[in-house]
Amino acid sequence: MSTAILTLIPGIFRHVTCRNNVYPRTQTLRFPVPDDFVFWTMPYNDYMPPIYTASHIRGQSWADPDIGAPLFKPRWNFQDRDVNRLSHMGKYQIDSSGYPLNPIGRTGLRGRGLLGRWGPNHAADPIVTRWKRDKNGSVIKHNVSEKNILQMITIQRHDNRMWAIPGGMVDPGEKITTTLKREFMEEALNSSGNQAMIEEFFATGSEVYRSYVDDPRNTDNAWIETVACNFHDEMGTKVGALQLSAGDDAMNVKWCDIDGNMLLHANHATIVEHVAKRLKAHW
């Protein structure tokens, strides 16, 4: 099994879902950003993106103040007390007005949008998998690739109704391992039962992704990054046997067959593809 951790490379990868569209939950149209003008290194003299920060996040305990607010002195590219302002993408730039710049490039929108933090907003995504089995318990192979079919737990999001990995934001000072387990239980189990088994299961994950997320909420000055870990139930007798129940942040939850036709939120399909290939499963 491959143990490589997938990461996106600034200056090569171009985000897609966070440009050339209307910003989520608004009527704000992003300024057009053609492929050739995504990277900050390419001059774009006509670039005049609108500015948007959702009014409901201002003043929240989990959100940053506005840039320039009294007493707000963020330590960009450092651990800032309990707030992690480091990026998995390396050192990001700060513009002449004191705003952090998205390490992938232009999005057609300035401000924070719906995100709480300026700069990186850190998330964690648990990819819980098992093999698809028939009624006799035998692993089912795909009839074309002849590789074992892998299944994963997915949730349906409220905001865009797309299926996604059941992850979420890392709380200030929280360890990634804690976030992975907490988010899974909140979004896919909605239960505190089987605690001992779940603790043991989530102690055995493999990190598969540590990078930028091509999320529609990203802006020029705020973006999501994640650490994704695969927790595989080889025999399907642990988490694979539990009753799923969608939490408050999810419309639905289900086991989903993994293949190359999956349509998932953000760039989750890219991460899941990496998991399938690590486990030598059908894709």
C-alpha cells in the first residue's frame, strides 16, 4: 500500500470551485479570473474584485476581527496563541494593506466571505472506509476493473446539497486527532454509544492529505486547508457495522460506493481517489 500524502502545489494547481461563479448564499458575483490569471505572479491590471464578509460572523468568538481593528495584531505564518495561522502550503504573502493572500491565487472576491479567519481556516476530514460485501460476507469486485469495491461514509451538506466527507473546522487549540473523531461522531453517528470501540478505531488512521481545499467559500484573503485521514474497517465489523445517523450539520448520511464518477463537495473526490489507489481498490 502506498503511504504517500497528497498535497497540491502552488503555481501548478489552479482552483476551480472558488472562481468565476456567484459566492455561496449571496448574490455577489466574483470578478472573472481566467486560468492564465489565477497566479499572483501574473499581472492582472484590470483585476477589481468585490469585497464581501458575511455580517453574521463579525463579533463571533470563533471569528477574527476586521483587519485594522484595534488590538487585532495577527501573527501571520505563525502559531498565534490558540489560532493556527500557519499554512500547509508554505509561507503565504501579505499584501500592502495587511491582508493575507490566498496561496493558490486569485478567486475574484476579497474579504473573508463566510469564513471565520483571515488566511488559512483549518479543517479535518475523516475518510471512513470498508469493503463492499455481498450477503454472504464476501468482498465484491468491480466487473470491469476486477478490483475490490471500496465504500466510504458520506454526508449530504445543507448548504449546497452535495455529498461530502464528514469533516469540519478545527477548534482553537484542538488537536487534529480530536477534530477528526468529533466531527465524524457529530455528523455521521449523532451518538455517544460504542465509545470504547470508536476511540480504538480512530487511533489507527493514516494521513492521506494535508493541503489546500478547493472550496467555494474561499476568497483572496481567506481559504480552507485540511488534514484528511483514512480510517479503514478491513472486516467491516467495527464502524462498518454501526447504524448511521445524520447530525445537525448534515441532511443525510450513507455508505457510498467509491468510483471515478463520484460528484463530491469541493475537491473531496481528488482526496478519495488517493485513498482508493492507496488501498488498491476500484476507481
